[in-house]
Amino acid sequence: MPDLKTRFEVAAREAQRLPKRPDNDTLLRLYALYKQATVGDVSGQRPGITDFVGRAKCDAWAELKGISKKEAVQEYIDLVESLKGSRRNFVSWCLSGYFRRNRPWAKARHEQ
């Protein structure tokens, strides 16, 4: 099985050739996961109020602050796989850290 870095690079290429364009929220999630995986936590100033796209990207990336690059890589791979239409990988992505972090009721249950 290829290592995580190789799988990430393949997923990044595949994200450019998805059969269907994802919705804007999913595109922001892909962007944020990619940046977190390659750069780490967001830094610098938030774009100005007239830069709607830049602010949305910055905000999406900032939501991932604190997760490791390795975790971001795995979530990115899982999300791309789910977007390619693989139901099994979609279920895996739903059960990943993304699901626990972004569903307060699930997070509270996970911490018990």
C-alpha cells in the first residue's frame, strides 16, 4: 500500500478531475484540509471585508487550527475518495475526526 504522502499527492490530483463539481462548502473544506496538510495552522491577517472568497477560505482553514498535518492529510484523502463516489469511503470519512469535530453532540459523546 502506498504511503500517506503518495496517497495525498494522488488525491490532490484526483480532486482536480472529480466527475462532478462539489458544492462551495465542500470546496472550502478541500481547500482548508489541503492547506492544513501542507502548511499547518493558518497564520497572518484575515483578508479584508471586501475579499469575500479570501475571507471564506481563511475562515475554513482557521476552523482546522490545532489538527495535525497527518490527520488533515487523511481527512483530505477520505473526502476526495467520497467525492469520487465510493460509498465505503464516504462512510469512513463520516466516522473520521471531521465528523466528531463538527457535530457538537457527537463530540460530547466521544469525550465521555
